[in-house]
Amino acid sequence: MEAQLREARERHGEVPGDLKEKIVLEHTPLIRYIVNRIAVRLPAHIDLDDLTNTGVIGLMDAIDKYDPEKNCKFKTYAEFRIKGAILDQLRSLDWVPRSVRQKSRRLEQAYAEVEQRLGRAATEHEVADALGIDMEEFHLLLNQVRGISIINLDELRANAEADQPINGEVFEDVKAENPFTSLRSREMRESIGECIGQLPEKERLVISLYYYEDLNMKEIGGVLGITESRVCQIHTKATARLRSKLRSLLQT
């Protein structure tokens, strides 16, 4: 694919329409895969066809902006652009009610406060006590805020620095000689790795299986011998911890 795009730009100065159409058709399964991965954490009323169309727009943007001379595979760059376009669309829809966002923020703050006070990972009971709710209400809260478990580092960083996206410039030009960008990127990767390493074992395993092994919630449940609903709760707790820890790090 990289060679085709390089040849097209050298010969025509741009990517011809017929090649664009071919690339879109070849990458349609990738778009559907990304949409389906995101959809498991969305409410039922979100139109997946609209998200798929948005993914196509993201792919077209990737085709136009991809530079074959950069040390980045087209599929990697396209996946980044597709996912970014879909997340931007979801943010513009504001599909999460304000009340749910407030509950998610309360959950994150509770985890942060308890873990800072105890100096270790907080248990469900400890967080529930901090929130002043019983375990039944706590599990209900986890189910209510599960849709916000899409961690977006650009959004987190925006709270600390109202400029410069984290990933965009890295994917656009991975060979760019920019010490500040390279340092920030390395620090961010190290921070994320450190935060994941501090998660309780089961939460760390769920994050690993979901984001690195590409297993869905049902498959993870089969591996761990627990229900899909319980996997979703563990995932929500893990991402609440990560969002809290990363937000704290980015504000220092």
C-alpha cells in the first residue's frame, strides 16, 4: 500500500480517485472493526452507520495526508485517523448526559482520594464508603458510567494544557527532530505504563486483554471465568483509576 501511494503521488502529485476507492474498499473491514470496538461502550441509540460513515471520512483524510516518506505504515496511520474522526464525532454529539459525566468524575475523584490517603489501590468497598453508597449502588454506578471509559489522552491533556495534541504530531511525522515532542511522548508512554502497572492484577489483566490482545468483553469473561457484565465493571473501574492518575500527572 505504501508503495502504491508513493507511486501515485510521484506520478500524479495526488492520489487518484480510483485508487482512493480501492483503498476505502480494502479498509472497510478495519473501519467496521473500530466502530464495533467503540460501540460496545456506547448507548443503544447511537447510529453505528453514522459512525461508519465518519470512519470513512477519517480514512479519506488519512489517504490525503499520509506521507509515504515517513516511517509509519499506512494502516497504522489510517487507524489513528479513523478512530480520531469517530471520537471527534461522538464528542460533538455529546452523547453522554451531563449527569453521567458528573457521576464519572465523582467516581474518579473517590478513587484518587482514597488511593492517595491509603497509598495503595483502593478496593470496591473503600471507594463505595467514600462515596457514601452501598455495594449495590456502587455496581449500578459502574454500569451507568461505563460509556465514558473511552480514554482519550488528548482530552485529558487539554485540561492541563489547552494546546498541542499528544499523538497527532507523532503519527504525522515520526522522524521529526523535535526534542520537546519526543520527550513529552516518551514521558506520556512511561506514565501510562506506570499507571497500568499500579492497577490491581485483575484490572491490569482486563486492560491488557482488551487493548493489547484485542479480545472483546465476552471473550475476556471466558478467559477469566466471570460474566461479561463483571468484565465491564472491572474495565470501568480500571479506566476510572487510569483517568484519575493520568489527569493528576498531566496537571503537575
